[in-house]
Amino acid sequence: LGRDAAWIDHLFISAVEDSDKDNVLDTWELVYFDSLDEDLSLDSDNDGLTHLQEYQHKTDPNSRDSDFDHLPDGWEVKYGLNPLEYDDPFRANDADQDGFP
């Protein structure tokens, strides 16, 4: 990892936030991929978001549905929903939550 980072008892400490200069924090890459070599153009969870987009939206690149609402993260982003907030598709237009739109 170079002279500007260290591993201490499985704890990664870096003096540089983005040592590989890919515009993604090293800590995020290490948490989700255990490596700084991950191809950020991939979509390994098949949710419609690349790893870079997952980073930008703060979603889990290893989970198709980060908020467990049965809607893929990429679909939620595409349609303006928050992929980190549970959205019940049957209650999306039910402002007073009475079961009717």
C-alpha cells in the first residue's frame, strides 16, 4: 500500500484518503471489496448501478436492494426514489397512509 498507509490489527490507516486517485475513498473500497483494485465500472450485484454510482449514492455495491424494500437500487435512482429509504410501492401515492391514493 505504500509508505502513506498502514495496517494495524486489521485496521487500515491511510494518510491519503484516495491513494489510487479513482475519486473513491480507499476506506469505502476496502470495506466493500477488500482491495483498491476493484473495477468501479462493474455492477456485481446487478442492480443497475456501477460500483462508482453505488459509492456516489451511498448504497451497498454487494446488495441489489440496499434498503430491503424489494426495489433494486438502480430502479429507485432512475425513478427518483431514495435507494436508502424503504419505499412501499403500494403506498407511494398514499400521503395520509389510509390505504387509498
